[in-house]
Amino acid sequence: MGGEETVIADTPRRSRRGGGRNGPPGPPDQPGKDKGRGGWRRFIPNWKIVVAAVVVLAAGVFGMIMVAYAQTPVPKETQAEAVAQGSTIYYRDGKTVIARLGTARETVPYEKMAQSIKDATVAIENKTFWEDSGISISGMVRSVYMTATGQQLQGASTITQQMARNYYDGLSQEVSVTRKVKEIFVAVKLNKEMGKEEILKNYLNTVNFGRAYGIQAAAKAYFGDKVTADKLTPVQSAYLAARIQTPSWEPDAPALKVRFDTVVKYMAEQWPDKYGTLPQTAKFPKTKKLSMKNQLGGIKGYMVKQVKEELKARGLTEDAIESNGYKIISTFDKKLMLDAQKAVRGVTANMSNEFHTGLAAVDPKTGRVLAFYGGDDYISDPWNEPFQSEKQAASAFKPYVLAAWLQAGYSLKSYVPGNETVPKEIPGQQLGGFRNSHNVGQAVDVVKATAQSVNTAYVSMAYKLPGQLEDVKNLVEAAGFDPKRMEQDVKEHQYQFSIGSALVTPVEQAAGYSIFANAGKYTKYHVVQRVEQNGKIAYPEVRTSKSVIDPAVAADSTVAMQEVLRSGTAAGKGLGTRPAAGKTGTNNNEKEAWFVGYTPQISAAVGMYREQCVTKTGKVVQPLHSNCPITPNGKASKKYGPNNPYTHPREVSLGFEGAGPPTSIWRAFMLLAHEGKPVEQFPTKAEVGLPENIVPSPTPTPTATKNPFDDGDPFGPGDCGLVGCDDGPGNGNGNGNGNGNDNGIGNDQGGDPNQDNGIPESGDHGVLSGGSGGGAVPAAPSATPPAPPTRRDER
């Protein structure tokens, strides 16, 4: 026994699986079997592990959310589109609208919004707005789910979320979970940093209502200009709030009516004390009919164009005008604008579209353009006659020579040449010298020379001035005419400049004559009184004035020009008992005709010309809306187009003089324009200067006797030889281009082939800018008149 390695005990062993010390032994362990949980349960982790994992995961997700939230900044910059406000141009009263430009939005403060529009919007868009934290949990879950599954986003965002997305820069409109989460974070932060009223204000000022953005513009767009945001009724508010979901709905779409009823119902449920009876009384409102008429149609487009041009010159771009919410008060008077159109139409009703008329009226004291006639429809004919058509001034330019004459110290009592100039040969004349269309005798005083528009007198007066043409040029530049144009014309036409060879526009002439109506002062013409933004002046009126001539010179010039309407070329066409003065103008072959005149209250100019539309074969075609057609009948053509036009303009004779239709239009307009205005008198005659007789005074004083020239004009038609040849043919310009610009080509009147009765070719002149008025004013000399200048001959 001692040698055995193992001893077996007599008593049984305890089973490891037994429950008690003396219990029966359990079954033996099966080899290869899990001694823990069996079957599928062995794959389930212990619950403690699961809880721990969920806690860790939740903490991680929450941590990431908090980090993302903390790193999401609150936007500070607003979207340009969200705050873009259209500008409005008004007539000079600041109340009557001419046109609205750009985005239809007007931002208004919270206090200027009716309570009903605030309630209606909250009721339908976000009923928990006043209590929530800026987000809706249920709406957020639904929105995120639909976005993640690729479905269209529903309107689940709160007002705060919508405001954040539409108002602030940096939140895109893309459909994505990332954008939605960022929007939620921003909304929560905004809700903490901004008051609910400010959020709702921004929302209502930016949201799209269909016809307009923002509640103020929407109220006017659907219910008329008199209905502003603060005047909306509960029914109107419910209608506009119903549009927010689908702005593209037609004004009376069936779906919109259903949503309108829903808004009314929700308003009553949420605020029964205010809107409890609304569901029973509310009727779907009638809205303003949307006008399809282009707001630039008719005469409005011409006004808008000039306002834009002036503001552009001041650095205000068209984009800025259409997005910065300006209130632009123009200088235009609505009644006078209609009076101008009525006057032109009344006289030209039976004329064809070949006849072009430009009218401009200026307040001589302020330089404000009160009215003008540029055409009947800007859409079909955008060329603005009084601002863009540059034509020879003809004899309507002579008053500036008269002013220079008086400013030099000479008087109205001076005797000046009648039938021929002194000296006989003066630079710029044609063969045979400067002439008149009728015989006026060897000597006339300055008043008669003005009334009868005597060319020889005015050329001689300009030649007699201390600085000669330089004095005239300096004066007209000071009176607002473009210096480059004036300089060029003096260079090309020499002393023809003194009788109107220079190109001018009606608005320049109306403003230029202001020096006679306003005691010698010139104020640059302009069309904008002021530009306001948010109730403050952003761009004030630019009213630059300067003294061009002495008040006494202006008074005596007026005396001479009054005689034009009493006994001169426009005799009998004055304004009755109301004092008025002015000057006619007609150039060679009556191609261009003028009347420019004034009262103490208004200075107005009327200019006319005629253009025929001619094909390459010489066929004359009627204009389309005053424009020469570039294709036959204005229809599409493979052969003709802008680079190969079907017709080209050719300026031809009007068939009448400045004392005809231009004076009649001026008179008709001025009578209408002065209705209800007090009659103001011109200053009394000043008797300025000393007589300077270029020729001896007639002795004895001529009496009314039979004049050998009464039986006919010895010079014959077209033989007056000067652009300033008033009420008779003279020296003029030739064909204008399609826009009314003049090429200044002379015309051969026949007879001697070497004698050209027109002005030398002057070249093409561009479109006028406003004119700087930068000329120097000739100073008055001592009481002793200067010696006459040395005679300069040119052959």
C-alpha cells in the first residue's frame, strides 16, 4: 500500500454543482458545452454594459451638439436682398408718385404695423411664437426627417427660423440637414439675443407676399396706395398672412380662399376677445387689379430717365437707386407737365411724325425744370427732345449778344447797322456778306434791331464789343451752355456764332434766358429737389447760382425783348395783360425754328425741326413713333437691321418760321402755366450805358413812307445768308442724324456755284450734358466807350 501513488477514500466526493453538502451528485459536465448562459442569450451584452454605452454615446452626441452650437455664430450681416427697398420718384409736391423703381419693399417700424397683421401671421405661421424658444420640436423633427429622406420640406419652421433664413447673410436656402441644423442653432441664439417684437418686425418687413416684399409694400400692392401697414383691417391682414405659404397664388385662387378661412379661424381661437366673431363676419376681400401697363409708358419714362441721369452724375448708380429705398422728389410739376403736352399736341395735331418738338420750362429763380415735353410715349420713342436734341439756336441766340453789348457799357439807344455790316467784311461771312431777309434801312436802334431780328446789326454789335466774340462766348458759358460746344462753334463759324450757329437744346435755352428773368443771375438747371432716406436728406438739392450780368442789363434786355411780342417778329402773340418777353429764331430754309420767352415766374423754350425717313433709293417713308424704321414697316428682316438700316433721317424744311407754331406752342403753354398765378411786373427800364453809334443816326428820323422793298424781297428766298436770319431763309445747317443731332452741313442755294449760302460743315455733335456754366462774365468798362477794334477782313 505504501507503494501506491493514490489512495481512494471510502466516502463520496461533493459535487461542484451540488446544492448541499450531503446531496446527491449532479450529472457529469458535458464536454464542449458553455458553462454560462446558453443559446442566443450569450450574444446579448450585460445590461450594465448597454447602459454605460448609451450614456457614453449620449454624452458624446450632446457634447458634439454643444460644441457645434457654441461654434455657430449669430449672423450680423443682413442679406442685401432682404433689406433691398425700391425707390420712389415723386413730383415736386413730394406726394404724387411718378414711378416706383426696384424691389417693391418699404421697411416700416413695428409700431407702424397693425396689430391684426401681427396676430394673423402668428396664428397661421407659428402659434407658439410668443412663448417658444425660437424652434418647434415637433416641427423640427418632421422637417429634419423629410429633408433626410429626400422629401420636400414642409412649412415646419418657426417665424424665428424663417426670419433667420431670409434676413441674415450666411444662411443659404439649400435643402440639407446641415443647413437646417445651423438654422436651428441660429434661431435659438437669436431668440435669446433679440426681442420677439424685433424678430416679428424683421420677418414682416422681409417676407414675400407675391406682388411685393414686406408688409408695407404688400398692403399697397393689394389694397391701394392709401392702405399702409398700420391701416390694415383684420380681414386684410388675414388675407396677406394667408399668402405667406405660397406667394405665387393668384389673388383669388381657391386654395388661397381655403387658407384665408383657416387664418380667420385660428385668429378667433387664439384671441377670442378680439376676433371671436371674425369667422362669421369675414368675407374674402377684393384686391386691387394688377396693372399690366409699363410704369415708364407715356410721359413718365422721360421724367424717370432725366432723374436717373442727374443722380448718376452725382455718383448714385441705378442699382443703388433700385435697392436703397430712396424717396426722390423731382422738380416736375404734374399739372405743368400735362400743360406742356396739351400745348404741343394742340398745335401739332395735324402734323406728321416727321415734325419734332421739344419744350422745356424752368423756374428762373431756382433753376428747377418745372415741365418739359419730350415725346408722347417713352417706350416707343425714348429720345427726349428738349434734353437731347441739339439744334442751331438761330436768332434766339441774339439776346446774349444784346446782354454782352449792354454789359460792355453801351445802351439801347445806340444806332447799329441795318442793311450791311460795319465793317463790311467780317470773318465767317459768306460771299456777299451778312444779310437780312428784309430791308430795315441803313440804321436802326438796338431795340428795333432786336424786335426785327436784324442780322447785320447783331454781327456788327458782336464785332464792336471790347473782347468781340470772346465776350459773347464767355457770357453764354456763364449762362450754362456747354463750353466745348461754344468753343468749337466759334472756331468753325466765327461771327455766325453771334447770330445763332451754335448748337443748343431747349432746356439750355430756357435756363439761359433765366438771366433776363432773374436780375442777371443764372442757376444751373436741374430735375431733382432732394433725395431722402429713412426720413433724412441723403442728397440735398444742388442749386448753384452765379451773377452773369448786372440787374440793370437784365432789365434793359427785357425791354428790347418785350418789343418782339409787341411790334416785332412775334407781334400779337404775347400773354395779354401779363408782361412777357422773348425772341424768335429761324435758320436756313426754315429747317429749325424757335421761340424762347419768359415772365418773372417761368422761362420756357420751344424748338422744332423736321426729319424725313429716306431709303437708299430716295423713297420717303413715314417714321414709326417718330423714329426712322430700320426695317420695312418695322418688321423682322434678313436684309435690313441696325448695321444696314432700311431708312436714314434727312432734315428738311419745316415750312414755317419761329413766329409760327413754335411761338403758338409757347404761348399756349404759358397761358396754361400761369393760370391762377399773380401777375408780376418786370423791372423798369434802367437806361444802362451810353449810346455807341456804330453808324450815324438817321437824319431826319425816318417816317412811315412807301418802301421800295415792300413789293418784294430784293435778296430773294434763301438769300439772307445767315443762321440768325429770322422769319426768312438764311444760313443754316444740314442733315441731322436719327437722334436729332445736327451735322451742320451747308446748303447751296443755287446761282453762283462758288457761293455757298450755308455754314461750313461742322461735324457731328454728341448728346448734350447739362452744361457747366463756367464762362467768365465780361466786365463793364468805364463810362467812356472803348475805341472800335481794328477791322479784320477775310476773303
